[in-house]
Amino acid sequence: MIKRDLLAKLQELMPDFLATGILGSRQVGKTTLAQTLVEGFDSQSIYLDLENPSDRVKLVEQEQYFDLHEGKLIILDFVIQMGSQLWAVEIKRTRSPKLSKDFLIASKDVEATHQFVVYTGNEEFPLGENTNTIGLADLMQRLKTEGH
């Protein structure tokens, strides 16, 4: 029942936002919910599991990938937890990202140790206190480097 309510609420709100995050503890159904969204949205929707190397490679040239699939629902599924670190990530489809109040609240709620806003550009720069803007390829490289 709860999952059905969440699905209906997400379907209602998604058209109003460029990016939507599904946050929650491990094993509560975030991935299942995301996959259900893709199945019910339309045949052009794309689901990428960024823990899967074949899906990660699709985003090496992220700007071209997002341009190629402009207007489609793209779900990026990943949880970033390395040891005691928890990275909060918000994804924007713009070259001029803005920090959202919801992201800050969610980051605080999950006690994130790092906060990143991923955007379609390639440069990293501070966006607010404890929050950096970063390109997806650079974030993936940082994960690879710091995850070892």
C-alpha cells in the first residue's frame, strides 16, 4: 500500500521537476520503485544502474548522452556509501545549477558527509556551504579514486 502511494505521488509530482531523488535506508525498495516508474512512464524511459559498469560507461560523455535523450525520463540508480562516508547527490539537467532547499534538508536528514550537485558541465565549483557542483564523469572518477 505504501509503495503504491509513493508511486502515485511521484508520478503526480515528476512533471513539475527536472530531477527527483528517491532517498531511504538500504533494502526499503528504492530501486524497485524507480524501475516501476520506468515501466509505467513510457517506452522511451531509460533506467541506468550506476553500480553496473556497462551503464556507467554510457555516461562518460554525459553532456552528449543527456542531449541525445533530451525530454526522456532517465533514472540514475545509485547509492554512495563508502565506509562511514555518505555522499548526498542531486542531479540537474542544466548548465546553471541551483541549490535546492529540499536537497539541503535531505542531506541533513541522512547526515551526509559530502554533498554534490551533478550538472551537465565539466567544472567543479562550490555551490554552497559543504556543497560542490561537479560533472557526472568527474564524480564517477572521484568515487573510483576515493572508494579504494
